[in-house]
Amino acid sequence: MLPIKYNAKNVLLRWRSTLATILGIAMVVAVYVMVQALAVGLEKSSANTGDPRNLMIVRKGSQSESSSIVTLEQYRSLLYSEWIEHDANDRPLFTADVLTLVNLPRREQNGEANTTLRGIGPMGKVLRPQVKLVEGRWFEAGKREVVVSKRLAARFANFGIGDRFKTGPDWLTVVGWFDAGNCAFDSEIWADSDEVRALFDRDSYSCLLVRPVNAEGLTVLTKLVEEDKRLQLLAKNEVAYYREQTMTATPIKWLGNFLATAMSIGAILAAMNTMYATVGARTREIGTLRVLGFRRRTIVLGLLIEGMLLCSIGGVFGCLLALPINGYATGTIGFESFSETVFEFTITPALASQGIVFSALIGLFGTLIPAIKASRTPVIDALKSL
Amino acid sequence: MNPIVEIRKLSKVYAQGEIQVTALDNIDLDITPSDFLTLMGPSGSGKSTLLHIIAGIDRQSSGICKVQGIDLQGLNESALADWRNQNVGFIFQSFNLIPVLSAYENVELPLLLTRLGRPERRKLVQTALELVGLEDRAGHLPKQLSGGQEQRVAIARALVTDPALVVADEPTGNLDSESAQQVLEILQSLSRDAGKTVIMVTHDPRAAAFGNRTIHLEKGRFAEPSTSEAKA
Amino acid sequence: MTTTTFIIRNALRNKRRAFLSAMSVAVSLFLFVTLQVALRELTIPPEDIGASLRIAVRNKVSLAQPLPVRQLQVIEKIPGVAAVTPFSYFGGLFRNESFTTFAQFAVNPNRFTNVFVEAKASSEHLQAWIKNRGSCLVGLDTMERYDLKVGDRMLLTGTLYPADLDMKIVGTYQGTLDDRSVFFHHTYLDELTDDPGTVGTWWVRAASAEVAPQVIQSINSAFENTSSEVRAESERAFQMGFVSMWGNIKMLIDSICSAIVFTLLLVSVSTMSMAIRERFRELAILKAIGFRRNELLSFILAESLLLSLLGAVMGAGGAAWIFHYIDIQALSGGMFVYFEVTERMLGSAFLIAMVLGVLSGVVPGLSVCRMSVVDGLKTLD
């Protein structure tokens, strides 16, 4: 086996001539990581939403809460179930929410977008301990007041505490900001459900959220809801429900993979070119090694390691290049909700490792052919080469 | 004493474009152990080819070449590589040291193919470097050494596995006369004092004088009958 | 042998390197063009012929809020309004797909043809559609994609509406930019949903382009301070509203394009430099023979330009050729319809290739010019 330090030293020594390739690979990895960070961020914004103890009830066939309808009748038929947990004051942990999309202007003339306005029942906050008030106060029942997500407030106009905005027939006043720990609720505006129903002339609700007494209760309630043909409702664990709403990330992931594939072809060609040149300059050296007794496959392996090492250095640079984007908050239209979804670019350690492995693979495929060709040169020709 | 190298009816023909070139034409040769043999001749005479075949880095087209009783033709690539590692030391005109490795590491290279552990390797490398008088330059890179010093490191590398055969292809071609003298004296001592068989290709008659037997080649054949001129 | 043949032979002397260099330019320019095309389609949706006269009217709260039916009479009476139809997006799923590639709209068939004038259907199909409340008109693209015939049933599962549709296909239309949609009777939808008395949007055709802005204003003010205020806007503005919801996507794609071009530059410069350095000796000989510096420079430049332009032809030209022939709709699941490579994009690609060729030749070329003949001849490697 050739000593690793031989390969490592070669890579370090020839850094100048291979610099362009390293930088090129760095760019490829950086682009890949950034696009996937977008996808990861989008997925994450929906993934860790909800309390695992809760049960979400929506209309069967609806793709999101805002297009779901739960009638008053359906609401009442479930409200008094014995399987629902009660709080210290014996009130059922049960909320009927009404969601509506409201088209509002972004800050700094950045166009308009749909936002999700969620009217919650009195138990709505209790059932969602994820959501914490960070500034101002909660809205009061019976008033045209709202609290907005802090992250949403950063992106939209008129969301400062004390500001008002008009939608439908009336003005709504922002009285507080909340932080939901980077989950789906961070893209929402919350208000009192009765106020929202009155504002938009709605008879029905959008969905129900309940806390069953225990795990058995969850199963029983699910069965109850789904087997009642009259109801036409779907019951799902809250966390599972939100986790499945991640179709928005899909085209982005697709874009990331497409870009990665296309760019990697170019990168492999570049790596190949570099390795051909590198190997070409060392024909005599490789011949000497063979004379000394090193096998062909040992030499090929050594060159492969060099190529992979070289490209991995590029991969590490690429990840560093992409790093500043981590945590950058922005928003785009969510596929299922059809409203603005705020998210942060998220580079996880897994993603960074993916990027580096990706660059190593580029090195592998780019070096393979030059390495094999170099090892096949007959020893005497190698020694003779200038 | 049995000859260390036995060659019978050796021929090498290769194609250069469309022409067939005969590098060696039906050579017969015996080499005695501990000989310091010089191969001389004009360019294209086949002297390097003969050297390469004896050293196991080229194969003949026909004929037999046995080194230490082993017919090299019968060994496959891998076996030949192993055989070279243990039995032949190489010295080239352009030194052929690995630029990124230090003198010590260059000399150590052939030992990496053996099963020896680090302490044993260190002993052998140090011995080899002492033999050529470069133990204090062990940490230097080739570019930090003079031509003569580089060639001596190459000699140390050639000796480190204690091979029976040492082959040198124009070893003094790139050296000034003082370094050349040094190198040739070492080669001579290897043959006379260490009992190694040294085969050297050169076109410099002054270099050839260091050997105890000279063979002239021309167009793939011996130009004069091979005579043994044993020197005291 | 002329100078040109000399240059070409030189460029191709190391066929493998020439191929790799040209190919890496080709791949990167292909990617560049593809991204530009995608960006263009996403941010500047293509316009139909009748678009300049059409006006979209939606609830001011958001597109998701419905509008009351009684608004129709008011809109009809506004001066400058030539025709108006209800237009409600059904958003159903077809054949167990989790994501259906064609849209379905509930409209008033009689009024519809007056507003969307470019949709051409045979009068036989149109009459059949108008007469039969449970029937629908399907765009030609969808008919072909799913192998449907006139007379087949169109079954759709409701996601936005609590109703599933079961209709008969009585005709097809074509001639619009998006010949995929399904149009059916709003009365049929009303029947299935217990007639809530609402529509999704109104689409209006203005009598002429001059009066269109005035019509928009009139519609907006007609419903101010009512329980359902509206936002009327031109079809163009309506489309751009969707684009605006994407957010910073243009910036994202532009940045990626810049990254690609930059990477390309780096790699080409490095490849060319390697190629030149390999031939220092040979170039030194040319110098010794008597070729002047700028002649040598022009040889090198010509060679690098040749390779990069070849790459541009393969990459950008290849992209244009491929997108002309493949069905991008099928491949992208309906996300892209047109995918057109414009002349401007091809121009940019070739310009980039030229800059690339010049830069990657100049950098090593200058060092060749500076080298002395003696040094060059001494170069062994």
C-alpha cells in the first residue's frame, strides 16, 4: 500500500494547478447545499408542528385545513364525548378553528401574498403549548384583535404591535406577537374564532382539535370519527397531519437534485481534465513506483484517493461558502395551504455531509479513467517519458 | 559457480508504427555473480533493452532469460513485481526520486511492500543511507539535494531490500565528474565488497573502466566476442 | 496547410482534452439556458391573445373567499363591459392522482365563450355542452394525455368543495395557451353543494383596450363598502399576482446562474492553462522559427475560442433543440408548459462562451508571450 502521506502531500503540493478545479467543485457543492437547505427549511417548517397528544379532525378529501369544512352539527356531536380530556375547571380540551386566507401586502413593496388567518376557540392556545407569546398580549374574545407570528410580522406590512390592517368589512388590530418555535403556526395570524366567523360570514368551522384522555382514547375517537358515514370526516394525530403537508418542498428538492446532477457532470469533466494533467506530469514517477514493485491496482487506488481528497477539499470549501445562508429567513407560497409559508434556510450536519460525499464521488468518477489509463502504461514507456 | 544470469537465444522485436524493429537479435550471455558488468554501444544498440529484460521490467519476444535460476517469462505481472522488489535494485539516469517524499521516505518505499514493521524498516533505511554517506540528509526533499546526492539516495533505495542484482541505466549521465566518480566508486564497492552483481549501461568509457567486464552491443548483437577481463 | 488548419489540428491534437473542455462548456451552458428558460416561464407567464381585454374580479380579502351571485347584475350594467361569466376553480383530483395536472372551472357556458374568445370548439360540441348541464368541455391536451374520447365520463374528487363530480365529456376546445382545462356548468356545482349562492371569481371582457382601465375602476368602486369588496385587475396583473407569491425565486435562480457561469470560467481557464503549459516547448520553437508574439497569442486565442464556441453550440444549441421536441409538460408534471428558448438566451449563452474563450486563452497566452525562447526549449515537462 502506498502511504497516505504520499497522496496527501501530492494534493497539497500541487494545490496551485488544481486550485481552479477545487474552487469549481466548491461552487457546485455550495449551490447544491443552498438549494437543499431551502427544501430542508421548508420541510422543517411544517414537520415539527403539533402536540403528539392531540387529534386533528378535518373534512375527508380536503387537502389542507383552509379548504376543510366542519359543520356546527359535527362539532356538537363530538364535543361531549367522554374520551376527551378536561382541564382543571372541567372544560373539555377541544377547539373548533376557522381558517381563512387573507391577501395582504408585504413590507417594502415586495408584492402581496395570501396569509392564513386562524380563528381559534378559547382552548386553542392551551392545546398548542408550542406557541408562546413573546411581545404584547393575547387578543381578547369579542374584539377585532389579532396576534401574529413574529416571523410573519418581519415580512408583512402593518403587523407591528398597535398597527391595524383592513380585511373584509373591518379593521383588525395587532396586539401581540408569538413564536411557535419554527413550525407551521409561524406562518399564521391568530384571532378569536367567533370574530372570524362573523367577519367573513361563515357558518361552519374549518377543523377541530381535541386532546383525548389517553392513547386508547385517541384510537377510539379516531375510529368513531372515521366510521361514522354521516360525518365524512378524517381524524389524524396532529403531528402526523402536519408532517404530511410537505409537498411544497418536493419541487425544490427536485430542482436541487437536477442541478446537482447536471453540475456534477460538468464537475466530473473538470476533475477528469485536472487528473489527466496531474497524472500526465507524473508518468515517470508512476513508472518508478511500478519498477520498485508496487502493483497497478495499488497505484490506481492511490490516485483515486488523491482525486477524492482533492475534490473533498473543494466540498468542504463549498459547505463553508454556503454556510452564511443558514438561518436566513424568507417565505414562499405553500403548496397545500396556498398561503405564505415562512421558513429558514437550514443546513443540517447531514446535509453538509451529503455535500462532502457528493464532492468525493465527483472525485472518484473524475479520477477513475485517468488513473486506470496511467497504470496501464507499460513500465518502460513510463520511464522513458519526458 | 553457477551464473546468476543465464540468457539463451534472446530476441526482442517491437513495432514502431508500421516498422518492425529488432532491438535484440539472438543473444547468448552468462553473468557471473559479483560481476560488475558494463553494457556499451551506440544509441539503438539494444543495451538498455537487454538491461530491462534482465531486470524484469520488459519481456523478451523469444528466447530464455533466467535470473538466479528463475525463468522470468514464467512469472505473471504481480509475481514479477514482487520478484523485482526483493531481487533487483534500480538506478536511473534521472534519479527518479519521488519529489514529495524526503530522502528517508524515498529509501523506505521498497520496504513498504514487505511485511517489516516500522522499527525494522528504520534500521534498514538508516543503514542504507549510511552506506552512501547521506544519513544527515535524511529529512531533505529531492529538490534540496544536489544531483550527486540525489543519485546516492537512489542507490540507497536500490540497496534497501538487499537485492542480489543492482542494475544502473546511465547512472552518471546527469552528474558532474566529481559526483560521477563518487557514484561509480560506490557501485564498484557493491560488487567487490558486498558481493552484489552490478550491471551498468553507459556510453562513457571512463565509467566503463570501473567495471570488471565490458560487453559491446551494436544493432542488437554483440560487436566483439564477450571476454572476461577479471580485474584484481 | 493554412493557419486555420494549423489551429484546428492543434486544438484537436489532444482529442480527449479538447472533448472534455468543450463538453464542460456545453454542460454548463445547457444548465444556464435551462435555468433561464424555467425562470422566464415562472416569472413572465405567456399571454393569450385575448388577454389584454380580460379582467379578473376576485374577493378583496383573498382569492380563497367567494363572491355573492347577485354581483353579476351589477357588473353587467357597467359601461364598457362586453361580457361576464362566473368562474370558479374546482381543484378536483382525477383518477387517484395525488396532484392533477389540469384545472377544472365551473362557468356559465353561454357567457364563457364570449369572454374567452380564443378557445375554439366546434359548434356541435358547444351546443352539446350548453344544452346538457351534466356535461363538460375538455381541452385537447388533456384529451390526448389521458387518451379520452368524446362520450367518456369525467370523474373528479373534490378537495376544495365537499362534492365529487360525475360528468360526460361532450366536446373539446383548443387555441388557448393552456389547452388542458375542463369547463363545466356552475349550476351543476351549485346543485351538488346545496347552492350557497356564491362564485369563486368573475371574468369580464372589456369592449376595447381603451375602456378596460375605466372598467376596472368602475367594478372596484361598485362594490366598495359592501360586504364583499372586490379586487378587479387585468388578466396580466392577476397572473403576476401569482408570480409575486413565489417570493424571491427570481433572485435564487439568477444567483445559481451566476454561480454556474463563474464556475465555468474558473474551470475553463485552468484547463486551457494546463494545455498551454504542456506545449511551452513547441511554442518556443515556433517563436525561434520567427512567429511573433501576437501571432502566437492569436493562435492560442483562436484555439480556446474554437473550443468554447463548440461547447456553446452543443450546450445552448442542444438545449434549444431538445426543448423544442420533448413534452416538458409531461416531464415536469404540469409545472411548465412552454419552455421556450428565446433568441436572447441563446445570444447570452454564446456571449458567455466567447468571453470564456477569450479569457481562458489570454491568461496563459500572455505568459507564453513573456517566456524567452531559451527557457521554453529547456522545458522538459
